[in-house]
Amino acid sequence: MPSLRHTIADDLRGQIFTGRLKAGERLPSEPRLAADYKVSTPTLRNALSLLQAEGLIEKIHGKGNFVRHPLRRLTYTGGRLTPDADLHVTIRTTHLRARGDLIPLLKVPSRTPLTEFLYLTHQGQRPHSLARIYVPRDLGSAQLLWRRSGVEESRDKISARRPTPEEASTLRISSTLAVLSITRVSTDTTGRVVEAALLVLPSDRAEALFVTHNTANARGQYG
Amino acid sequence: MPSLRHTIADDLRGQIFTGRLKAGERLPSEPRLAADYKVSTPTLRNALSLLQAEGLIEKIHGKGNFVRHPLRRLTYTGGRLTPDADLHVTIRTTHLRARGDLIPLLKVPSRTPLTEFLYLTHQGQRPHSLARIYVPRDLGSAQLLWRRSGVEESRDKISARRPTPEEASTLRISSTLAVLSITRVSTDTTGRVVEAALLVLPSDRAEALFVTHNTANARGQYG
DNA sequence: GAGTGGTCTAGACCACGAG
DNA sequence: TCGTGGTCTAGACCACTCA
């Protein structure tokens, strides 16, 4: 027994996939759609919220509901994202001092001088994903620091979560669309943390891939 | 300006974290809570749905809303989950033939005989996570096949998504709680796929960790 | 100011669970 | 049968965007 909102969402989803509703296009207003489908506005809005959680539409207060442009799906592989000519990256550099979670992450004392690189990736005008990279400021030139050699080990911790309100607005995604959160900590031969990267990749446009060789670690135990 | 539903959700969340509402406990009925907070039932339900999406409460139709037991947080590391004495695994073995997505995944012809191992992990009475493992049936004994040696390379593909309706009901999670989806494909020296594992790990109880050594691949490029 | 989405109300009726 | 949550209605009022 399909609920009304799912029926409506299925219909609109179909229109998006078949191209009857094109990327960037504005949907009819909510009262209009509610009348078309012969449902109340809360029910119609409920249907739209399903599509929003899937990343198919974007709601803009005061303007309307818009079909999202499908964004390129990136693969994060062993510390790097697949480069893509369509994607434009802006980097903002900030100096700050270690506090909160950064202290255990970088294994530095409180208030240690750090450099933050804020990577914001756009595809055209649309925000795609973001990353924050922290480096102890005494490690040398800030210019291409993240390309340095001397990294002996990297640990990638991957989890799924909902975006913070700031992330949701920066990336213009629904707060109900999950993100892949990747924390990568790189250490040198002495065990010192050289860099910590916090990536936020919306789940509709990113996946991570890790390749492991050597038999020793490849035996599974899925308990 | 905080909305009513967030205010209510914050209050209930606080009661859960401080232990005023204990794990397994039933919340007052929705009309009761709506009266206590002096809001309409849709608004109260909206607040509860926020907690549900966070995995804090479980709604059971006809019975009530219950505070979830916090489940152990597992780490998936290099092909295995951290073993834990509290967790009980049941395995169901099924014989089937390759079809659909399994064909390209295992790189086998259609209708190739396969063995499926369905791993269902429980913590006490509560489902925790699940995995499906597929092995070509001609590879030998099905008993401990996934412990075999001979694996030369493993590829872990990790994404975040919402659970399918089946997964949501099996794991008793909200369909709005994201899961980490891990697909691990293991190949032997000849490039033949020896095993494909599909893990479904609810985001509130799992993360993945990958450790990379060697400088060569450790230089980041976060574009 | 006109039109849009955001929030909320006060109900109605249905479906499920347990006694 | 009774109490529970699930769905839906037909509005009201507020906040935002743009002309």
C-alpha cells in the first residue's frame, strides 16, 4: 500500500530521470503541485522532502524548488580525489592555533600554531565538496605543503553522518543527505603528525576506494 | 530562531543523554508528549522523527517510541571487523546463480553457480549489522572459504547511502539513518575474483579505517 | 507588494499490537 | 476492544526573494 507522498515522489523522480523535468528547472509552486496531485500542501511538501533527501531537488526559500544538476561522482583513492577538468578548486589559507579536536588529531599541545587550508570544490557555479587540511605551521613553506614527501604512514578513518548546518549551507545540500566524512592523518617516520585532512563528501557525489595488496591482510573475518 | 520541533528534540535528546530516559524505555505516547510540550501532534511527531534519524529512538507501530540501546561502534579495518565478544553472528548459506549486479562484480558469466553467505550480527537481541558474501561455487569447500589464502588484491569501495527498505527492517533502523556501504572484491594472482563482500553498516555504529604505508601514495591532492 | 517556501495547528481516519 | 503510531487534510501565519 503505497503512501501518497511516495507515489508523488516516484512520479516526480520519473519526470526528472526521463528529462521531462530538466536540470536547473524550477518545479511548479507547491500549491500548484498540490492542486495537480489533489493533495494537501503538507503532503505535497512531504513528497518533495523525499526527493530533497535523495539530492534530486533543491529547495530555495522564496524562490522555488529546483531540479539539481547531477554532479560528478568523484572517487577518493588513497589520499587523492580523481582529478577532473570540470572541477574548480578554491583554497583559503588561515592561520590559527590548535584547539578542541585538533589537539588529539594532530598530537600537538594546545595553542600550537597551525595553518588551515580550506578547499572548496565547485563544478561550474555549484559547490561540490569541501576539505579542511591542517598542518603544523613550523613544518615549512605553506605553499605546496600537502605535496611534501616524508610521509611514512597515513590513516584514513571513514564514517557516514549528516552534515553540520554550516556544511549543509556551504554545500547547498539538504541536512538529511548523508556525507562521507574522511579523516586522514599522515605521519612521518618519527611518528609526528605532518598533516590532518578532514574531507566532507556528499554521498550523492563521492565514494572512496582502497586497494590492498599482499595476501597477509586479505583474509576476511566479517564477524 | 529555533523551531519548536528542534527545541523539543533537543530537550528529549538531553533527557536521553543524561539518563533521565533510559535505554529500552518507552517514551510517553505522542498525544501525551504533545500535550506536555503544548504543541500539535504533527509537530511533536516531527521532533521525534529528528531523533529517529539520529538513531536515538525507535518507533514501533502500535506499541510506542523507545529509547534505543546504544550499540557498539565497530571499526572495519583492512577487510575485517574488530571482533567483539558481545556480538553474535549468524550465518546463512544459500546456493544461487549469478544475476544482475553480481555478474560484473564477480566477473563471471550469467547463471554461474555461487554460494552466498549471509552474515547477520546481533548485539544481544538487537540486530547490529549485516554482510553478504558471494563466492563462485567451484572454488572449493564452502565452509571457511572466506579465510582462504591466495588473495592477491582486495578493492574496498565505500559509499554512504540510505538503507533499502529490506535492510532497514532487518536492521530495525530508520530509513533516514544512513549506512556505510562497503563492497570488497578480492582477486587472486590470475585476476580472478575469489570473493565479493557487501557490507551494510549503519552509520551510528560503524566506521572504516585504512592504513597506508610507503611515501609514494601518501602525497595528497585534494582537488 | 506579490509570490514563494517554512512552520504550525486541530483535527480526521486508518493500521498495528496486545489483552 | 482499546491504545498506539501512520497518514492526511485544510487551512493559518511567518520569512524570504524579487520586482
